[in-house]
Amino acid sequence: KIMLRYDSDFSDDDGGGGGQSKYGENREGKDELLQKPFQKGKHTKVAHKNVAAHEWDREEARNRRQHLISMNAFERHKKFVSDYILYYGGKIEDFRRSMSKDKTDLDVVRENHRFLWREEDEEDMTWEKELAKKYYDKLFKEYCIADLSRYKENKFGFRWRVENEVISGKGQFHCGNKRCENKEGLKSWEVNFAYVEQGEKRNALVKLRLCPECSFKLNYHHRRKEVTVKKRPQSKENLDKSVSKKSRKQKRKDKRKHKKRRKESEEEEEEGPSESDLWRDPFMRHYNVFYYNAEYMCTQMWEMCLVSS
């Protein structure tokens, strides 16, 4: 009799079948040769709980980091604040920034502005002073704009003109009072402006253009100096030139008048003496009267003869 035996690899692995076959041994040897050093075995042991927790924490941190990177700075800040309040308690009002100390560019200019900048003021320049100096350089410093609302107290406010006021003519062709738009009867005044700046008393000589009513307010306590246009004294060379020009013009005028008179006299000679010229001469006047009387008598005698016949 022939006995057949059916062996199975699975029975060898499980330890059944009464023993281990040669095929199973060959397969295990091949698996050991093909296994790489970094490759884990087929049948690994169950990991410890600490290892699993560590791996879970790493994965969670990776996801959280990716979520934070996708947010902008403000959203990230809000999330951190909400997490802090959630874990440690508190109110959202405690984290709001106080805006009482905030300053705009206008506030910085007001704090560091100078009516007139000197060389001493330009020492130790900070960014605030540089900003105020940049604004000062853009002002037009020929005429001032005045505030005359407290003229009875002898207190006045002056400031330089800005670009829009120069374009519109405010302070030069219009009254320099900020509450007046009069254009007629403007006068120029020179005022010694005394003011206190940065705890220091200073003086500046400024010019104003005011209408009669505002000029009265400016000179309410004492009269200021009025600025008038003075003609420059001409030199001898300029005087000689002007005299020579006048003499030439006068000669030309005289020549024109002489030509006109000559033409008029020639026209009168061609036409003969006019009736007005005849009556001007006393001799001709008596002759004309006699001539007209004789003519009148002749006409009367002729009419009498006709009547008698």
C-alpha cells in the first residue's frame, strides 16, 4: 500500500500536524534573508499605551500647527485670547487695548509745531520734530491769517497761510481776518507778534492785509505801523534817461501839433475868409452894416415907385 501525506504550511505555523516540515523551514530562511534592517517583522507586539499617546499627541500638534499657519495674525490673536479666557477665566474687556494714548499725525504736529523754526530748534531732531518741520516748510510765510475775536482784550492769534488760501487769495486779496471776506479798502499792517511757545517767550514781525473794519479792531488799543509802497529813488543815469525820453516825446507832440495847424491854415486860405472872420474886424463890421442899410433903402424906394405908378 502507498501512504499519501498531505502537509500544510498553516499547520506548521500553528504547531499542528505533529512536527515541522522542510518546506516551512526553507520559507523562514528565505524570509530572514529578504528582510531589510529597517523593516519591521510580520508579527509585531502590541505597543505600550505611552507610545500610542505620544504618537497621538504628535499627530494632533501637527494638525494644530497647520491650522494656525492658515490663519492671519488677527485671527490667531483672537483664538489665543479666547483659549486663555476659556482655560484661565477672565473677561474680554481686560484684553482690549486702551486708545487713550493713541496719537495721529495731526496730534504730533500740534505738539511739536513752531511758529518760526530757528537753528536751535533743529538740534536733536526726533521723528516727531521732523514731521512738524516738514509741515512748516509747506506753509507760505508772506502774509498771516489773524484771529481778531478777542481784540478788546488786546489778544490776537496769527498763523501762516496754507496752499488753498494762497490760491484763493485769502490774506492778500481778501481780508486777512479768518471770519471776514471783504475785498475793498485793504491795508497792509506790520505787527510785532509776541507769543509763548514751548514755555519760552518769542517775538516775530508779521504782515497783515485787513479791511477798514478789521483794521479798526487791530488798532483798538494802539495804532500799528502801516506798510505803504515807497518809490525807489532814481539814480542820475535813470533820471537822464527819463528826461531824454520825455523830451523826445514832447518834440514829437509839438511836431504833430505844428503839422495840424499848418494844414488848417492852408485849408482856410483856399476857402477864403469866413463870415465870422469878416464880422470880427471892426472896419469890415461897419462896412457890412452900411451895405445892408443901403440895400434896404433901395428896396423901399423901388416898392414906392411901383405903388405910385
